[in-house]
Amino acid sequence: MLLVKIGGGDFDTDAVAADLASLSRPFVLVHGANKLRDKLATDLGRPPEVVESISGFTSVLSDDAAIDVLLAAYAGIRNKRIVEALRKQGVNALGLTGLDGGLVTGEQNRGIRVKRDGRKLLLRDQSGKPRSINGSLLRSLLGQGYVPVLTVPIAGADGTALNTDNDEVLALLSAELRATEVVSLIEESGLLADQDDPTSLVTRVDASELEAWEERVSGRMKRKIRALRKLFDNAGESSPNVRLSDGRVRVPVTAALAGAGTLFTRESRARVGDIPKSGRSDQWLERQAKQELDVYGKRGIAIVSGEGCYVRDADGASYLDCVGGHGSLALGHRHPVLEAALLEQARSIWFVPGSYGSPSRTLFLERLHEALPPELDRTFLCNSGTEAVEAALKIARAHTGRADFVAAVRGFHGRTMGALAVTSEARYREPFGPLLGEVRRVPFNRVEALEEALDAEVAAVILEPVQGEGGVHVADPQFLQAARDGCDRVGALLIFDEVQTGFGRTGRLFAFEHSGVVPDVLCLAKSIAGGLPLGATVVREGIGLAVGAHGSTFGGNPVACAVGRATLDVLLDTDVMTHVEDLGARICAPIRERDIGCVRDVRQVGLMIGIQLREAARPYVQRLQERGILVLTAGRSVLRLLPPLVLSAAAADHVGATVAEVLSEGVTIPE
């Protein structure tokens, strides 16, 4: 369950409503209206009386007249405007106060203790503390398809209308509904380390730190932090993730769920070294080995769960995941927007053959092509990167009537027979020859060699804008432009393999955008659907295949397409990609700054990082795993990191410092 609270500031109600409707998931909304209340009270000649208690909290004194204004502003104007905006978006919203049906009941305060002229006074007012939620009524409304839109007042023991803090109502609701995600929209970017510095955003706070933060902040934020302490206390170990984020942006809830603002969470994950190894990972690995044809080689742990940038193994240890599904997890594990899309589609239909229409497939294709250059106007859907490449090679041969291909040294394009043929590394190819016809290999970024390899026998040139498996080598824009010009000159197709680089990995949606060179065929997969199996071969206008010439049973699966569309929504409608280059640079900075003897070079574009070593990389993979960070290799001597784009700045700093420390320590290779 998602809980959303809109603060009492000046927010674009229509924008918030449209954003919530686009999530296609159940939610309960709580809102304030303090600015509207203050304006209304002033217009009526009854300006609010703001008092500060002895304990340092500011409050509006709630007498009978103030409650009348509160009812008009909160329960009347603001509540009904939000309901109206949601219903216009097709959401079955129902406006409520805590009074209605005794939905929220509470205990009236004795008064507000203040100090005036050196004397302590108790000011009586009509406010109270929320104590209980009518959960059965709330669940009944949700079960009937209503979306509750809730605000103050709440009901006192005798039915009196009481003003209260909506953040405390939110804390009770979270426990009652067992919320998994809570988003609180405010007129700041989140929790600020320095209230006078809008750039001092704190990106992550553990629940154990809230007491210290309550002492540190003041005013309205102090109340919010105190309410958050109650929220986490009520929830126990099943605490939700709580986002405090800016409600003034275009898609505020989507942005918050994608990582904007401050994340408050209970760090219940045990770190490596915090607990003794139980052997449960070993047991799972042993059982799996009895039936599995292992072509990967295991790393000694069985992963059982993941959230964001972290995974947990069967022994309870947590790891910061910089493998990222070999680049398949741009938005991390179980991203809430993607998870909601998956569950929504799973309730409808799981499989539709390609010979039938599918709304999920249609919506994904429309969203994808909104982001592509208009000349790339058709897409074939499959299940993986190697299938996307296979389709591209078949299309190139069918379109040109030619047999030969040009590929780059260190290029990697997949492990099926056609994709393997254009892959450079001999150790991948040699056990399976003979492979696909004539493949001419040219050194990466060598324009002269590329031009010499092109002639009228070449069907296509296939290149990665950034070579991933080859060690994170970035293509020069001049090299890609030469490939474009050469293909046009000889009538060959230009294929870009963006299986690993696509979907924000380099800071742009697609890596070819950095150069401005548009291919004839674009191969996509990995992060296209948040880790679910989906691949795509996109072709330029006028290029295609005849009906029946190619196909894929599971290609364009409705569930994968629904998650693919949600992935694009997050990437395109939030600022997640704007931080990618900075995060990658933060990881690399401590490695570059130190004079580490085993490091030959550090290559980085966005969150695609290759650390070239003077020795074997594999021992460092194991040492980093022991330190709680998962990384992978690219060839024998390159450490490769592909963390999710939702990595926090603090996590990026931790990764960089730990990698630099481990590399500085070196490893001893057993004889």
C-alpha cells in the first residue's frame, strides 16, 4: 500500500492528481491546508494566533472560531478540490475527515504550555493527539474501489472536532494499512543539513538517527521528524520506506519513488561481518549444483532478496550491488513504480502471442518511440540482448542481400551463433566454430581501419557506443560518424548494440545521443524492463522483414512490456538520469586521487565504470564481496561496476572509498 501526504503549501493539485493516477496502484491520500486556512482566516478578519510551546513547537491556537475556519479550508475547499482533480483523472476518490464515521479518533490536549512575561501559562485549545484508526471502515472503502482522501479534523472522545497534526495521522495510517511506501510532499527538496542552504539535501536517514535529527531541526520539520519516530516505532521491523520530497516538481510522487528527496528507512539488513555465516547459502548452492549445468561459476552466496541498490543473501548478509544484473537494473531491485506495473498487469493477462494485439505492448512501443529519433520508426520485440542482435543480423542480410559484417576488436554482442560470430573474444567463439560467414574485425576507434574494411560485400557494421564486456571503452564521436558515412557510402547498414548502454546507463537514455550519430538498427535489452526478459530491435524507416520471416514466442510479453513502459516513465519523467555522471565521478574520484600501484587506468562514462589493473581482477572481486560490495570483471584485468542509477551520493562515496582501499591493500594470490 502506498500512502501519500500533500503538505499544506501551494502545490499544483492537478499535477499531483495526474501523477498519482499514472501510477495505476492503490493509495490513500492525506493532505493539509495550512496556507489556505491562514489566508481564509485573515480574509475573515480572524488571523490565526501562532504560539510556540515551551518545548519549542509552533502551533496555531484552535478555539471554536479557528475550528470553523479549519473545517472550511481543510474539509471544504482543499479536500474537495483534490477529490475533483483525482476524479477528473479517473480515480474514484472519496473525500473524508477523521470525524466521518469516527475514522480517526483522538484525545484532546490539556492545552498548550507557553511562557509569557516570565510566567508559564496553559492556553486551552481544541486540538488533540490521534490515537486510533477505524481500520475496518478504511479497508471496506478500499475494497469497494474508493481512494480515501483524508484530512482533519479528527473526532475527540465525545465527538468534538479536534485539530491535529496530519503527520501523526499518517504514522497511524501507515501501521494500520501496513504501508510499504510513504511519500510526504513538502515545499523543500527534502531534509536539509543546513536549513539556509537548499543544496544541503540529506539523501538517506536511518530510523535510529531520528532522535538526533529531532534535536537538530526546528519549527515544522521538528514535528515531522517526531511523527516519523512514531511511524517507525508503530511499524516495528516491517517499517515502510518513507520519502520526504519536493511537491512542486512536475511528477512529484513518481520522482519521490524514483529516489528524489530524503529516504527514511529502518536499516534492518545485516552487513557482511555483522553475523556469523549460517551455511544457508552453502546449502542452497549445494542443492542447485545437483541439477544445474553451471556455465557461470558461483561466488559463494545465494541471493534471496533485493531492494534498491542492496541485495541480501541466505545467511542474512547485505551487499551493495554494483553488478546490477550485468547492467539490467538501471532502477535497482523492486523499484516501487515498476513493481506496481508488474502486479497490475499480472492481474490481467500474462501472455499474448505476437499475432494478436496487446494494449500493454502497444503502450510500451508508443512510449519507446516517443523517446527515439523519428527516423527509427519500427521495433521487433524479443526476450534478450543476444536475440535483439540476431534479429539485427538477419535484417541486415535480408535488406542488403549481402553476407559480410564488420565488427570491432573487444566487441561483445552475445552468445548465440550469429551474435557470437561478431563477438571479438576468441575464447567465446572458438569452441563453437564454424560460425557466421565473413566477419572483418577492426581496432576500436581506428577510423582508417574501419574505412578500409568497408566495401560492397558488407551487409552491416555493428558497434557498441561504449564497449562494456570489452572493458568500458568509449567510442570517439569521429569513429561513429565515420561508420555512419562509410555505411552510407557502400550501402551497408549501421547497427548500434546498446544492450548494456541503453536506458540511462551513460547519463542519456541512449549512448548514441552523446555523438548525435543515429544508426539504421538499434539493439536494446537489459534495463529495458527493470530486469525482466525483454529485448528490442529498432529499425530505420524502410527497413524490415516479411511477415513470417522471423519471430519470438515470448517476445513482447505483456508483463515485461508493462514494466518496460514504467521504466521509461521513471527515466523520462524524473531527474534520475541527471545525476548519473556525477555519481560515476564520485565513485572514481578516490581511486583516481590515490597513487594505487595495481591500477593502470580508470575509465568511466555515467555509471559504467572500468578499472584497468596491472594484474588479475578476480581476486579483488572476492575481496570486495567480503567487504559487502558486489562487482564484476570485464576480461582478465578489468574491474567493472554497473550500479543502479538510483544509487545515493552517500552510497557512491562509500563504494569509491571501499574500492580504493581494497585496491590499495592489494591481494595475496595463493600458490
